[in-house]
Amino acid sequence: NVKTSVAQDATAFSVTDTLVDVLEFAGTSSAKLNGQALDASQIKVEGQTITLTLTEEQVKANGGQAVELTF
């Protein structure tokens, strides 16, 4: 899990985590913004790196709100 919050007054926001080589992503990933589930299409897994990217509208409307990426 990665927990953070959206920066105030931002127009772009993403969360990235890279696993060490001995670990691998297993199962599904999900994300929440202010407790509400986000669309899975906003999560990308490339090799050992997972990235959640919020839309500009989500960022502007949710400054200071909690973001959680689960994998």
C-alpha cells in the first residue's frame, strides 16, 4: 500500500512505486481518492513499477485529500 495526499494547488499528480527485483506484483491493484474507488485504467504496471495518475480535474477538485494505492 502507498498512502499520500493530493498536493494543494496542483494541476497534475501521480503516485509511483517500484518493487525490488525479488518481489513481484500479485493479484489486482486498486486505488482510492478521498475514500472513493478510482477507475482501474488510471493504474499502470510496467515491469516492477506501478503508477497511479489522477486527471487534472481530480487533482484540482481534491487538494489535500487522501490517496491510497493498493497492490
